Amino acid sequence: MEPVTLTTERLLLRAFSPADTDEVYAACQDPEIQRWTTMPSPYARADAEGFIGRMVPDGWRLDSEYTFSVRPRAGGPLLAATSLHHPRAGCWEVGFWTGKEHRGRGYMTEAVHALAHWAFTRLGCSRLEWRAEVGNTASRAVAEKAGFTVEGTLRAGLLNKGTLRDTWIASLLPTDLDLPSPHPYLPPKTSPSGV
């Protein structure tokens, strides 16, 4: 797929370009971003160059990952990054990080809403998942504010820096945003006895 641009009331989401390398490198020096994501730590300039020069364009070209920079709609600094990745059977996973000085302003919740709407209306997504290592309460707060339902904990659900870690998992369905689903959904019915 060719990269697309998404807009919200305050934000512009677009594919990263080589001009973003310095800002990505600077933002990813934040120990919190390195701690809670699977990016390399320490994060070198070569990592930012590889991310922007290979990973982002390859993801779009192969339809395997759609990664967006998040900036103010009127122009300005890099606020965050978000992506849809790991597509399987109509389900995508959302991931994100926010620059330290831009946290707590609702930018990521707004960006995730835009990404979810695009996934449900343009990609035929029937389920959007969010996963984060247990303890990443800031990421969980964004997911919950964006309307995700936390479903539980996956034991050893994430390999991060050579160690398996437990992860929280949550989902968002098109119907959670009053959008049609590409497939009917039939939740299980249980009797009072649970059988």
C-alpha cells in the first residue's frame, strides 16, 4: 500500500521520512520509551536511520506494518509514533510511544482513535488489539481512554530485550466505535450454571 495521511482535530499522522531521523533519535533516548518498547537499548542513530530508511517503507510496501509519525496538524515537532502491525485474519495490533514532553495531553488517545477508525473503515479490520508489558500503566491508560476493553494477561506474551515478559491484552471492535463490522459477531451465551 502507498502511505496515507490521517488527520484529527489537532493532529497529522503521516509516514516517517528521512527528515524525521533527528527527532526520532532524540525522542528515543528517553529511558521510558526504551524500557517499555522492544526498540534497541541503547538506541543509536543507526537504529533511527534503519527504522526510517528500511522498517517503515518496507512495512507499507509489504502491507505488514503501517507506521505513522504524529505531529500537530498546524505543523510542529514530532509528538509521537504509532503503528498497526502483525496483521492476521482481520485483526491488527496497535503500538505507540509518545515523546516525554508531550505526554498527558491526550495526543496518543486521539491518534489511536484515528488509526482505529482507518483500520475499521479502510482495512477491513474486525478486531484491533493492544498489548503492553504488565506495569506499563501509561500505555494501558491510553488504551482504556481510546475505548479498548482489557481482556487479561498473557503469560510470557512478549519477548523484550531477550526476556519473556507478561503482557496485558485489550481489544477494540468496530461496534465499540459505532462502526459496522466486516463479519457478524456472536458472543457466547452461558446458562446460569455456566454450561
